[in-house]
Amino acid sequence: MLEIIEGIFKGFAILLRLFVEGGLLDVSISATGRFFMRLFYPLHWFKKGASYPLWAERTVGVIAWLCFCYLAFYVDYSLPRWQAE
């Protein structure tokens, strides 16, 4: 469990570094949550202006960013191992 938490923190640091180097400083938790809610909730695929509760957007956004962070850590950690084989 500790490795997963450490991976999330290291992945977040990697993503933050990539955002700063790439010039993308406007990262929104609510917008990310809204995007994933629209992506996975088929009833709102073709509706324009669908609104969601702010707490739901932020919760889904935080979960999505935690997954991004862990994925970035996993790729950063595993890439040298894949290249060595």
C-alpha cells in the first residue's frame, strides 16, 4: 500500500514537471471531472450544457488525476526495465 501512495506522489511530481516544462499551467480539477463524467455517462453524450454538482465534478477530477499520477509513475519506473530486456 505504501508503494502505491509513494507512486502517486512521485507520479504527481512527474506530471507537474511536465506541465511546467510544456507551459501548461492551467489544470482544472473540475474540468477534468466534467470531461470524465461526460465520457463515461452515456445519458449526457449528446446534451449540450449538461450541469453536474460541483462536488461530483471535483471528486471525479481528483480520482482521475490520482490515476494519471500513478500511471506516470508506473511508466517512469517501468520504462528503463522494458528497455533493458
